[in-house]
Amino acid sequence: MPYNYLGDLYKSEIVSRLQELGYDVKSVHALNLILEEMGIQEHSGNHWLVTQEGVKYTIYRDRVFDADAWHPEIIDAIRDYLG
């Protein structure tokens, strides 16, 4: 279920949608690694920090740890990255 009326998604929902599109993303951890490769987030201690580049895909206005809601456009960005 989307995070809010704007359709923002939790990471598990992003994984499910990518799987429906035929991408082999097996878990949220695998998604985190893809987002790290894309420069959208970075690993910091035991958390994931959204980079300045990644902020545009979140509901937040600045960098945050462990963002819990992502705009649906991130799926298109991931699809473009994965080819």
C-alpha cells in the first residue's frame, strides 16, 4: 500500500514492482545496494543515508537516514540504470 495519497512507496513495494517488471531484485538489501551504486544513497554505519542526488526521490527536503518513503519515479530511474 502506498505511503500516502501521492503514491509514495516503501522500499519493499519498490522491490515488488521491480520484480513484476522482470528485474531480479530479491530483497530490500539488494535494492539498497543498487541505490548505492546509483549514488542515491550511501552506507553510513548501520544505516543508509540519502545523498543530495537522492533527495529528489524522497518525501524529504534534505538528506536523511533510512528514508521510508520514495516517489514512484524512482522505479523509472532504477529501470534506466539497470538497462
